[in-house]
Amino acid sequence: MNDSEHDAFRVLTINAGSSSVKFGVFDTVAHTQLFQAEIERAAHVEDAIDRIPGMLKAKGVAALDAIGHRVVHGGTRFRDACVIDPVVLQGIEECVPLAPLHNPPALAGIKVASAAWPGVPQVAVFDTAFHQTIPPRASTYAVPEAWRETGLQRYGFHGTSHKYVMLRVAEELRSPAAELRIVSCHLGNGASVCAIERGVSVDTSMGMTPLEGLVMGTRSGDVDPGVFSYLQRSLGLSVADIEDALYHDSGLAALSGAGHDMRDIEKRAADGDPKAQLAIQVYAYRARKYIGAYAAAMGGVDVVAFTGGIGENSATMRGRICSGLSFLGLDLDDGRNAGVRLSGSAAPQIQRDHSRVRVVVTKTREQWMIAQEAARVLAHGDPGFATIGPALEAVRAPSPPDVNAPIPVAVSAHHVHLTQAAVEQLFGPGHRLTIRNGLTQPGFWAAEETVDVIGPRSTVERVRVLGPCRARNQIEITETEAYQLGIDVAVRLSGDTVGTPVVTLRGPRGSIETDGLIVAKRHIHMRTDDAQARGLQHGDEVEVAIDSAGRDLVFRDVVIRTDPDFVTEMHIDTDEANAAHLDRGGAGELVSVAGCSARLTGTQTPASRMEKSCCLD
């Protein structure tokens, strides 16, 4: 269903809890909120949702185009919002053990809404989806493998809120999200911090459940797992008793003795109450600690953003959290901070003019984001990716695009791109690279020259130089070689070398120290018209099934890179090729995966950051 076919695209959003239901109706074409309300203290979720049609009718809200449901936990299966069908419904049910308090109300809401609005498409929007990009080093718990095989890992929550904050901050700063390092602080009765690096979540404070991380209204946040056995021995408490107390009788309420409302706690603290003062200190310290940790994880921070009930409304808490972060280049303006009065989608900046780190405050608009996600998924429709057979022939001539044509898979070994200045330092004054053989992509070639890449632990010898020369040096290796060198290397798109590790390159006539060391993010070079025929555009991310006739597998997070002169071809490195049992290449297949996770994520990397000269790796 396309927006252009309607004067309005009306989405009902439903956020079903155990005893309350928040809902709203949004026109995603006119960007307006038509209605929003909350039904509290309902005996059953079903009863609350049954009341919604009458309430909408009384407000003059007519037909709906879609219904978007907040679903807290999607496990590893759901990487994006998706249309709900029987397979998706079953997948959500299978995630109930991961979120026993949250997923059942969502399921009840979906089933009742399906009966109340038959024929209206329903979309599931997952709290965990935004965090599916978190790398294994951040999502993996160091526990026995048998435990991890049950699904025990860090998932993260508040993803819809953090995604909105990312988009709103990028809009406010007039800078693409792909160029920013953001620490998003959702501070409310539930609270979490998210590290957003270049448009994707790379870490977040909540873990397998919404219990880990920051101090919250009634939740403890981080505690030593040893408390379970200790409390069982000392107080005779069961695991269920302890878990219930950590969820419902801890956090600000336990520390302050005055409930979980920060306004009440701050008032009591101002009156000299030591418990309230301690609650404030612990809350601020924990948040500040996570901000510092995530700045370190991302190699710096450009923006700290506050949202959620406390993040939006408590100037004193924002001030306490930001205090002591001047070493990061954050200098808060106390006057601007105290003067924040949010309305609508306002996103004021509250740092001093000379502060290197921006500080932004904005309301979280989770209901609005649910509506936007639902409209996006429905507007995109079925990806319609046809099976791309096992043939390996490259598409070399500018023939009409064929969506059923094979996508060849090329194995890209380690290699180096150099500036002309670096070439002369390594091979001698006036030296020019010698062409050894042409490559698939027009205008690119492998040189006769090689260099050694030297790390603190070992050396990777005879790494091929590719031409022509570039404006910046770039060294592409595999993750296995990163371990051999003894360097922590980020996974980046070719050309994205800002803040990358420094390594030594050695040639026959000299050596240089240079940044630019990356593990290349997997990607598909695609001729522009070929991409358009497949319903793709520059920067889209897809999943690709590899048919290797030996060990088929699905690669996720594959970036589409387009250019009129490209030859359509997927590039993976030797580590990835070994995983698929590929020697020189294989066939990739854009596939639809159960649970709709094969749909495009909608993650866009601005074309302005992808120079044509940096597209060959």
C-alpha cells in the first residue's frame, strides 16, 4: 500500500502492558497525531483493546490503514519490523520465555486487534530490532556454551526510542546519522543507554532482559549474579522471590524509600533526606559511568542525548550526569540546561558554544516511531526477491537488468590502497604502480607491488596493492589476521577510515605509519539499473543466501553499493568464504527468511560518503 494512493495513511499504534494499554492514531502522510490515550488498570488486555473502536469513533477517527504493535522481545529472529502473519505470530510466541512479562500482552493485543479490524494489516515493531547490529563482542555473555545455545545473550531494549533519538539528533544537527557517534540516554521508570556509532547500535546497557544496566524506577539495574545464592542462603529467598524484588522492589524506590518519582525524590533530597540524596547520586553515577564507557567503546562521542521522563524533565539530573565529562570535551551550559521547555518534537542543544560534544534534549516519541515503522514496512511491500540460481557468470555487458540473473560472489583477499605519496615513501621517489592484472570492476586493477603489514604481535607479509591510487591509505584484512597482528580492528565500509587503527607498512625502500586499517563490511557492487530492477537503492542492507554446494549459509548486513559503471558482484573476505566453503566464488541469493527478517532494514548510508574511488575493495 503506497502513501501516494491515499490522502492519508492512518496507523493505529498499540502498546499493550499487563494492566494498561497505550494507543494512538497517526497520519503518517500529514505527519500529524490524530488521537492518543491510555487505558489504565484494565482487568485484561483484551477488555482494554475492545474499548478502543468506540473511543476512536467518538473522536471521529474513521477507517485505519494499518495497526502497529509494540513487541518487546524479538530474540535473534526478528531484525526489523514486519507484517504479522501466522509464521511471525508463532515466532513472537517462541520469544515468550525471553520476555514472560511483556510478550504475552502484545500477543493478546495482536489477536484482539485482528478480530476487531479484520483485513487491516498489522505490523510488529520490536524493541530489540534496533540492537541487532550489536557485535558479538558486546552481546556475548562469558557463560557455558550450552547456556548460550538456549538464546542467552544481550539483546537490549528501548530500541524504538533510541532509533527516534538518533534520527531526531541527526536532523537537529543537520548531519547524517552515519557520521555521528551518539550516546542516547533514555531515562525514565525504565532506563537504558545506547551507543550509536555511525547510524547503528553497537552497545546498550540492558541485556537479555530489561533488568540489566542503569538504576531504574523499581528495577535494580546491574547487580552481582552471586546475590541469588547469597540471598537464598542468608534469607531463604527463592529465585522467583529475588527476581520479583529486583524488578518491582528495587531501584530508586528502594534507595529513596519515597517511591520512584524523581520529582518527589529531588524534593526530599533538597529538604535534607539522606536516602533521597543517595538515590540521586547512585542514579547519576551509573548513567555517567555508562556514557564514559560507550565513549571509549566508540573511540569518542559527538553527541549525548537525553530523553524519557527524567531525561526530558530533570535539569538537575542532566547536570549531575554531565558533571565530570569535560575530559570528553563536553561542557554543559547551566543556563540553557535549566531553560529547557520541551514541546512537540523540539530538540534544544544545551552545551556551551565551545563544547566539542553536543548535548541534546528531546521527547521520546515511541508511538510515533511505531506508526512510522508500520508505514515504512507496508510501503516497502514484499521485497519480491527472485531466486538467483547457482550460475557464476558475471553481468559484464549493459544488457537489460534481469532480477533472475545470478549475483556472482567474489572472494576478496587482503589488500592495500595507497596514496601516491605513500607509494613513493614505500617504493622510492617518483615510483608509479605497475599494473599486474585488471579486476572485475571497470577501471580498477591489481598492482605488481606488495607491502608487509606490521602489527604489535606479528606481520602479514606480501599484501597486494590495488590501483589506482586514492586520497587516503586503506588496508583491508580479515578478522583472523587482525588477531594475528594483535590489533582490535573495526568492521567498516570501504572508504570509512576515520578513527581507524594505525599500522606500519613496509616496502622495499621504506616504511610508513598510517591509519586506515579495517575489516571490510560485506557488500554487493550493483549496477544502478540492476539495483532499481530489484527494488534496491544505494545504502540498503539485505540478507544474502550463499549457494556453495558444500555449506550453504545466509550472510546478514550486506550493503548495496550502486554505480552506473559497476559490474554486479558480491564481495566477501577469505574468512567468510571459508565459512561457506567457497574457493574462488559462489552464487548469492537474496532470500525471504522466515519471520520476515529478510526485508530491507531501511538503514541508509548517504551517497555523499561513498566516493566512487572507494567502492572497490
